[in-house]
Amino acid sequence: MSQTMEMLQTEHRIMSELLDLLERQVDLFEEGGEVDYDLLGEIIDYFRSYTDLYHHSKEDLVFESLIKRDPEAAVTMGDLEAAHDKVNDYLNRFTHAVVNVLLGKNVARSAFIAIARDFLDGERRHMTLEETIFFPAAKKALTDEDWKEIDARVAKFRDPLHENVPIHRFERVQKELAAEGSYPNLL
């Protein structure tokens, strides 16, 4: 399997773990418990900076190759760029809801929870679609030469949560993932 495909699948596992962490915080909010807003902020930052800018760009590159090799399979996936825009819209709405809560604005608990769950559900649906339709189609259609070219182009874009050296920007998230036992080599 190509390095890029392995990287994308690893990133999906990491994103899934982050969504689980986020969901536990949303559950706490729903129950009236104390939410870790630093953790929420780091998770949001990760999805806004890494997932949106780098992960989706890598997928778009693979998708462009899939369109060339197997346009029919690409049509089955649909408009990947529009799907990325949609999950980013959910993320933006959630980001604004968190900021409004932190600013002490009057945000209905039910509205905040609905916005958070829209993001969680939308992101999970999107990843499932990619894992069940897009990734298998790309693995089947793309040639070794296609993967070599893609791998060379994306090699420098490594997931900060997949590296073994702690990165201060995501330190809180790394600690939580390590404590969960998901990624014990992070710290």
C-alpha cells in the first residue's frame, strides 16, 4: 500500500479518536458538567489547521488521480471538494459556538449541543464515505506509478499527532490520547 494511503488511514483513526474525545466533552456540557475548553480548542485547532489544510488536500490529490484512472468510480464518490466544504461548514459553526460560549454570550445549551453533534456526525459520515467508497476505489484504480508520484508530493505533510515528538501546539490533545492508551508513544 502507498505511504499516502497509509497516512490517510492513520489520520482517519486519529480524527476518530479526537471526535470521541470531543463527544465526551459535549456529553459533559449536555449534563451540565465542567468542560475542558483548552482541549476543545486544541481539537478545533487541529481540525481547522491540519485536517482542513493538509489532510483534505492529500485526499483531493488522490481523488484527482482517481478521476483520471477511473472516472466512473470517482462519480460514485461524488464531489469530494464539496463534501470537504460541507464538513468545514459544520466545523466553522461549531467553532463559533464554542467561542460564543467562552465569550459568555447567551447560547442555548440545546443549540450548542445540536451544532456540536452536527459537526461530530457530519465528520464521521464523511470519513465513513471515504473509507467505504473512495479509499477502496483509489486502491483498486491507481497504479504503482500514480502512488509514487502522490507519495513524493505529500511526503512533507506529516500529521502532528502521528509523530513521536510532542508538538506544543497540540500538547493537551497528545496527553489525552496518550492517557487513553491510543497513542502511548506520543510523549
